[in-house]
Amino acid sequence: AWAPLVMEGRPAAPVAATRVDGGTELHYGLLARQLLEWLGGQEGCVVETGRRVTALRRDEEAWRVRMTDVATGERMTHRARFVFVGAGGGSLPLLQSTGLPEAAGLGGFPIGGQWLVCDDPAIVSRHVAKVYGATPPSSPSLGAPHLDLRRLDGRPQLLFGPFASWTTRFLKQTGRWTDLPWSLRPDNVGTLLRTAVRNRPLVRYLIAEGLQRMERRMDALRLFYPRARTADWRLVEAGIRVQTLKPSDRGTVSFGTEVFAARDRSLAALLGASPGASVSVNIALQTIRTCLPHLLGSGEARARMSKMIPMYDVDLAQPAQAGLYERCAREADGVLGLTRGDR
Ligand SMILES: Cc1cc2nc3c(=O)[nH]c(=O)nc-3n(C[C@H](O)[C@H](O)[C@H](O)COP(=O)(O)OP(=O)(O)OC[C@H]3O[C@@H](n4cnc5c(N)ncnc54)[C@H](O)[C@@H]3O)c2cc1C
């Protein structure tokens, strides 16, 4: 009854699913804007937007962050003792500009993500859920397919995907077809070639996915929603992820996300497939622990962290912590105004 589109039209046979009752949508773009606005008002903090960082260079004491004003073309340089590179597909080229020996050999290949979208209110109103299937062994690159209700600019829509597509751009909005060729260096060509040779089925899969027709995509959707009609769905290019390849991976592709840290801890970068906006707090914590551990050293700092994150430093995988998790989850539901069972 909670996922009628998924169940209707299915041959009578038992279907197993795990249902998580809690959950809500969160507009991370809006949240990020609010946090940055608050940050900009703090003493000693400035938020600058509309700048494209063109290179990161290290001198004796600090990083020189070179940038260009996107509107005027004016060039400028800032100095920073610590730099965090969180530029999505733009992170790899910036990391390559640092000249750090530990960044040598890093390469990346972009994978586009396409989604099927349905706007028909009569259909959308019948799916108030996010339903995941198992990751098909043939398509590890994009993870498990899912059929979700989303609100984009306040308008409810159904999204199904992702489907992989072939691209050489690293960024959806501002990327260029030259991004991939420009990222090639004598020290990473070997890594990329080795990965292509060791992952021929993956390369074939990516090309086939990109070339497949609408009806084949609809067949994938009908595994979730058997009565889906092609006329109700359209295909959109939703984003690009840049899969980072390291020489130490020896040609295997892990599809994970990782925080890269310079040996002297003066720079960190978020690299990997699709980090997921929802892991941003975890990534910030990982970066602080690795590069700025002194910030967490005092008792006062630990007390503040525990106040902000009640499960800070607690291993929730331990069965003994189940009670704490349950308490925190209930409290969060209360703060967000979610009561179990009415979603
Ligand atoms: C359709 C879709 C649905 C998704 N759903 C979810 C979800 O439900 N939950 C979830 O957790 N995640 C979801 N994701 C994934 C999530 O959107 C990404 O993982 C997340 O946006 C990555 O954030 P980021 O800040 O690291 O990179 P990005 O969002 O790519 O942002 C990087 C920014 O850096 C800028 N930039 C790049 N290079 C430079 C440069 N040289 N100088 C200045 N700026 C630069 C870019 O313009 C961009 O604004 C979804 C993604 C898509 C496409």
C-alpha cells in the first residue's frame, strides 16, 4: 500500500522489501546558501562568489589561490595557509595545478548521469517514497537504481535512474569537451589506459548505456513501475561525476569518495564518484581530523562537537549503541517536525 506504482501490474509473487519509515527531503543548495550567508557575517570571514579558481601554487609559507572574476575577467590572487578543494568535477584539474608529488599520477574519467522524469500530478501523487533496487552487476558505476519523489522548486516530480552517459566534460554547467584531454599528463596516461584495459566490460557498458534508446530505459523503469507509459516520461541530463583513478589502484575502479590530503596537511580535496550532498558533514569532519586535528584537541572542542553531533565519536555499528541511535533519531524527527507513520 505504501508503494502502489511499484506493486500494481506485477505478477502475483512474493516481493521482499525493507522499509525505513523515517526520512525527508532536504534542499542542500538552499541550506548551503543560508550557512554561507551566516558565515559571511562572522568576524574575519568573507564569502566571495562568481570567481573561478584557475590554479593553486605553493610558496614558502602559504598557498596562492589564483582566480578570475567570471563577470569582469579581472584576475586576483589570495593567500591561504589551508585550502579545501570542493569543486566537484573541477577538483582534479585544481589538484593537478598544485604540483604536489602526492597528486602525481591522479587521473579522472567523467560519467554523465541521466534520469527519467515524470511531471504528471496524477502519477506523482501515487508515489510518496524513495524505492531502491539492487545494483545490477553490469552497472556498478552509478549504484543502485531508484524511483523517487522529489520536489524541484516546490514542484513534485518522479525521478528514475541514474543511467550512465558518455561525456568528456568534467562539469555539467561550465565544463568543456576538452576537460578530459586537458587532464591527461605523462604521469597519468598509464593509469587511465590500465584502467580502460582492466575494465573493458565497464567501458562497453558505458558506451551501450549512452547509446540506448528510450524504450530500453523504459524497460529498466518497468522493472520498478510495471505500468509506466513512455509518453509520461522524459529524459534529462542531471549531472556529471568524475571518477578518480590512482596509480595505487592498479587499474581497479572503486567508485568511492575520498578526502585527499597533502602530506603537510595544508590542503585537502574531495575526490571520487558522487560524494552525495548528505555526506558533507562527515567529509568536513574527516578533513578536520586529518588536516586540522588541533581544532579538536581540547576538552571544550570535544564538548562543542558532542553538543552539535550527539553521536560524535560513537561507533554506531556497535549493538550496544542502538538505544542512543533510536533516541537521537526520534529527537531529530521531532526537531524536523516529522512524526513516524505520517510520511
Ligand atoms: C539528479 C541528482 C540527484 C542527486 N540526489 C542526491 C541525493 O538524494 N542525496 C545526496 O546526498 N546526493 C545526491 N546527489 C549527488 C549530489 O548532488 C552531489 O554529490 C553533490 O552535489 C556534490 O557536491 P560538491 O559540492 O562536492 O560538488 P558540486 O555540487 O559539483 O559543486 C562543485 C562546485 O564547484 C564549482 N567549481 C568547479 N570548479 C571550480 C573552479 N575552478 N573555481 C570555482 N568554482 C569551481 C562548480 O561550478 C560547482 O558549483 C544527486 C545528484 C544528481 C545529479
